[in-house]
Amino acid sequence: MRTARDIALKLIGDPSAALGLLIIVALVAVAVLAPLIATHPEAVWDMNPRDRLLPPSETYLFGTDRMGADIFSRILFGARITLTIAIVAVGAALMIGVPIGLISGWCGNWLGEALLRVSDIFLAVPQIVLAIAISQTLGPSIENVILALSVTYWPWFTRLVHAEVRALRHETFIEAAIALGVPTWRIVLLHVLPSVLSPIIVRTSIGMGFTILTASALGFLGLGAPPPAPEWGRMISEAREFLPEAWWSALAPGLAIFLVVMGFNLLGDGLRDVLDPRIRRGNPGR
Amino acid sequence: MRKRQRGTTFPVSRRDLIAQGGAAAVAVALAEVLPAQAAGTRFVFANESDYDTVDPHAAFDVGRVAVRLNLYDGLLRWQKNPAVLEPWVAESYVISPDGLSYTFKMRKGVKFHDGSEVKAQDVVYSLDRILAVGKGASSLFKTMIDPGAAKAVDDYTVEFTLRKPSAIFLSVVPEIHIVNRALVQKNEAGGDWGQAWLSKNDAGSGAYKLTQFDPAVGFVAQRFPDHFKGWGTKWLDEIEFRGVKDTNTRVLGLLRDDFQGIGGYLQTDQLNRIKSNGTAQVLEAESMRVMMAQFNMTRAPISDLHVRRAISYAFDYDGFNKDILGGLVERNPTPLPNTIWGVPKDVKGYSFDLDKAKAELAKAQAKIDKPIELAFLTGFQQSEQAAQLLQNGLTKAGVPSKVVGYPWPTIVDKFKDPNTTPDVSIYWISTYYADPHNWVGEMFSSSTAGTFKNAAHYKNPKVDALLDKALSLTDQSERAKLYEEATRIVVDEAAGLWIYNTKWYGPYSNKLKGIVFYPIGSAQEMRTAYYEG
């Protein structure tokens, strides 16, 4: 098995993965240190209509929005919301999806089939549509966005884990463990799960980016965190009315979403190269 | 091609094919010319809120006024600006000296869309229906007239007998939109006065006849050539009113000529963009529309006078009127528009003062243990921003609040029950008739509690007495004193939060002419409109 150190070194050696990692580290840093970095921490919640829609300047690095709040500070605090949504939603999807995938993959009987069909039902409806339906029904709030995203994202993990487990089921080392009389739960947790960890990690990283994108779409549609929360999707939605004149008010949150999603995707790709030799990108240089 | 021919049951020879192709080509060429003439001119209006019903008696608001003005007629109709009551289906009317009986002589030969004639019995049925259904303008009529108090003297004479004299009865007569009695009765189900049917169908005599209705989209109507008012030389053949909740979609749609008219609740930024574009115009007219917040007075903490005063001190009036709206509007400190009679000139109202807000909160008995719900109308950016600004002020004063948006038809439904009415709801009271009763009268009379006019569910016997008396008098100076007194009381009680009074702005396509603004119709009566050239 490769050590964490090996993986980290390989990641840093890959420029695009390193860039992705850098963006995500920066995102986390920004989210944690938001109150320190923000130029107008009070202006995140405080509106000052007299300064509305000012272009970027030294005082307001990214300009001000329609209510006169500092966009730069709002973006920084918005990183917290974004990160919370992504981590909790993907975390919850993992909690649901991976065990179901393990069970369905391992059992393979009617139970496994039934679980798979349930996940198929969720996959049949596009994630964004299902998420809109759920959060619209429950009412706009961060909690409901998280709920909607986790409920709609877990089948991806189930599918992935199921396929991996099916392939592993008849490997020699598993058969050996069965022959030795190791209890099933022990085989699944200690032998199967570690072997399918790599694709899960890759999927998680890509899923984070995907989830952030969907969460922003929900925010844009007014289904996310209620105002005045500095949610990026909502910020774009509010700014859209003043395009193209006040371009800065939509540009900053748009770029923020773009960068973060790209970061997670690059990292995901990089991780896949390092962890999963079967689907490595075609790169003759390495 | 060959493969396909083999598959058909009727083999087609090449010659036939060519002949048919030629015919098809001619047909296409004709089709390109003909439908343009057949379909005629078409007008699309993008409304801020949806059309959930086309029942003319179900709503009495600006949001759904297009249904009533275009598909239906009344005995009288408000026209011109300043508004004048003009005889419409009625030719003339007489009021008895005691002010109790109103007799209308109706025109002969006014036709419903199905060809039958509009008669006095239809008017009687329509008023009875309004009172029975209990929606729209019924809360007003209920204070004046009982069911069965309208009589058809003969086919063309209708007489209303009021319970007591009323200064505004005539003003609301236009809201008795005449429905085709025979047609509605035929479609009644279980004594519902045809509500289920009429909410989706047309039983009117108006200048346009409903052809399509989908609550998720809007309604389409064709010109009714037999309309009693007759038509000039130019007109719009088809009108469509659509609910489009997104402001940008509406504005861009107007600029791209997808829409030829859009709702006028816009911000300065948007109005300027339309004006500078060149494909559309912004019509302006003197009118009255008060933006305000209604407080749900029925539950704590809003039921506490000091909490209400604190909220009134926590709104940045100047920031909203001058900065966000760019001075488009004028501060209006009372529920009555500044420009109408009956306004107590000495009342200054509330100003933005967080210290006073905190001082009031200190006096309050009620505990604010959960966030106050600030409701705005989705699709109306101004109301959303006002809610955010109020939230901002409240946060600084130490009051937790949450901002929630509802579509107009939804929030009107919520108002019916004090339990579902939001704590604070921000919207407008437009001119339905040019009388102080339209504002302070209906907003604070217990008879209208639960309508969007009185979403506060405000009930105060003292104010009721003043308003009732004002309604029973005809002398304007006497009435003015009573409205002044009522206004003083509700301002002192902070029974609402009043923000501004504005003119009317109507964004329409440049090529559209003949649009007539009058305050009650918000320029959505399309009978006189046409395209130039």
C-alpha cells in the first residue's frame, strides 16, 4: 500500500492537481479566517444603501452590491456556507451511499437488487430537478439544501461501491478469508472497504465540486440560504438585475464558484491518477 | 428514401411525389402569408405575479386586474386620470334622496360572449354571487348591502337597496363584473356558484373573449367583435397576460419585443434601462400607490404597541426612498397618500432612529423569542429589498428576523387566517377608487380583516365608528375630519409601516399606442390599444 506521503508527493508533482489542492486549501483558509481577512466584516450583514452599487475600489475591493454591502467580505463569509454545504451534504451522501453499496455489492441477492433499484429511482431524475423539488417543498434554508443534496447524491456512491465490491467478491484474498471463517462483517469492513476506498475518495472530491455547483444553482433560484446570508448563488441572482451596468456584483461570486468547482475537479482528477491506476489519464510523459 | 417508400402501405410514384411536393411548397408559401393576416396583431403582457384564476369575483387587486377589465364589463367603469366614473353597461342611474336606493338603467343589446343579451337579472346574480362567494370586493359590499337586496325591476333596470347610505357604493359598482347567469348556473356544482368552472372559463361580455387559460402560464383572449362599445379602426386581435416572476426576464423580454408590456413595479435602474433602450417607453401618470408593511396585530410580539413602534423606527426610510429607489418616490408617513384629502398634515410619522427603536423595545412587554417573519412578494424586487433593509435595521436594534418570499396569490390566501398571516408583509395599496376609504378606511376597518387591504386583522371599535360614520356622510370636509382622526389613531398605534407614495410607471413597447392609464386599471385595459403602422 502506498503511504499518505507518497500520495501527497505525487499530487504535488502533478501541476493541475497541485493547483486544485492549492485552491481548496485557500478556500478552507478563507472560510476559517474570514473575520480576519474581510475588509468590512461588519458589512456582510450590514447594509448601507448610500454606498450601493459602487465599482471596485481600494475601499471596496470587489465593489458593493444592491444593498450597499461589501462584496469582497461577503464572498469570504460565503465560503463558509459553501464549504459547510459541500462537506455536510457529501458526508451525508457517503454515510448513506457507501454502506448501501457495500451491502448490495456483497449480498448480490434480492436484497442487493432491491437496494440497487432504489438507487436507480433516484438516478432516473436529474439531480438538480429532484433537489429543486425537495427544497421547494421544505422551504428555503441551508439545512434543506443540505438535505436535498445528500438525498439526491448518495446513489452515485452506491453505484460506484457496488461495482467495486462485485469485482472484489471473488478475489483470492476474500475467498481465503471466507475459507478461514472470518465473520462477514469483518471481511466487508476490514478487507473489502479499504480496497474500494480509492475510488470513493476520488468520487468525493469530484462530488464536492458538483455539489457546490448544484447548491449555487439552488441559491440562485432562491431556494438556498435566506437573505441576508452571503450565499454565492443568491448573490449572482441578486446582481443579475443590474447587469451589465454593475458587472462586478455578479462577477465576483461567479468567479468564486468557478474557481472552487474547478479546484475540486482538478484535485479529483489528480487523485484518480495517483490512487486508481486503471483509469489513469493518458499522459505519456509519466 | 427508397427504404421509407417500401415501408409505406400506399406506394407513391415519383410523379405523385413531385406534384404533392409542389402543392406542399405552395401551401407553405401561402401559410407564410395567410396566418399573419388571420392571427392578426398580438400583444403579450408580462405580469409580476401569476394568474391563478379568471373568476372576476375572486380577486380585487392590481395583480389580476387584466382579467376583470378585458373579459368582463360592469354597470359603470372608472376611466381617465384623475379617475371619473363613466356609465358602461348602464346608461344612467338615479340615487334616491335618502341615499339608500340606486337605480341603474341598462343599455339594450349588450352581448355576452355566447351571444345572449346582458340583462338586469345577470347583474342581480353577479352581486349575489360576489356576496355568496365572499372573495374579492365582497368585504366592501358586505358592509353596505345584503344578499337579495338587488332587484331586477325589468330586463334593463336594476335597483340596489343599501342598508345605510354609503359614500363609496358608487365607487365600487364597477367591481360588480357581470357574469352570464344562465351559463354559470349551468356549470354550478354542489352550490358553488360555479366557482370551480368560472375559475377556468369565461362567462363575460368584455372586449376580449378567453381562449386559453393555464394557471402556470397565464391567459390568452381574442377580440370580441360584438363588444357593445364598438371598435375603432385599429385594435389588438389577441392579448396574452403571462405571469413572469423574474424581473430581468420581464425587462429583457420587453427590450427584445417578446413582451409588449410589463408590470410597472420596477426600480429606477430598470426604468432607466428601458428608457435608454429605444424599443420601449415608460409611460408615466400621476397616481397614488402607497408602499407599506402590514403588521399582523393578532399575535405576540407584534401585538405589542412598543414592538410595532420599534419596527417602525428600524426602517431606513431615506435609504430606501432616496438611495435604493433613487428618489423615484416620495416619503409617505401615513397610510393615506400625501396627495389625497383627509390626510392629517401635522402627523410626521416615524423616522429611522435606532436609539428610539431600542428605547421602545425596552418598554415592550412581549418577549421576542423567535425571529419575526418579514414577508415580501416574489417577483417584486422592491418589496424584497425593503424586507432586507428592514431586517438590517431590526438586527441592529437587536430583533431577530427572517425574510421569506411568497407569490401574490399565495400570500393573499394566507391573509385569510390570522394564524397563517406573516408577522410583517411588505407590498402596496394601489388606487381602487380615489377616496381616503380606499386606504385608511379599508386597511383599518374590522369588516375587511383578512383581506390584503387589512392583513393586519386590525380591529378597533373606535376606528370602526369613525370609518362607518365617514362612509355614511356625503360632505367631503366632514368626512375629511373623520379620516384625519382615524389616521392619527393608527399612526400613533403604529398599526403599520408606511414607506412611500409613487406615481404610476408603465413600461410598454414603443409601437403600442392608445394605452389609456387610469388609476384603477393600471393601464391594463387593452380595448383601446393598437400598434402603430
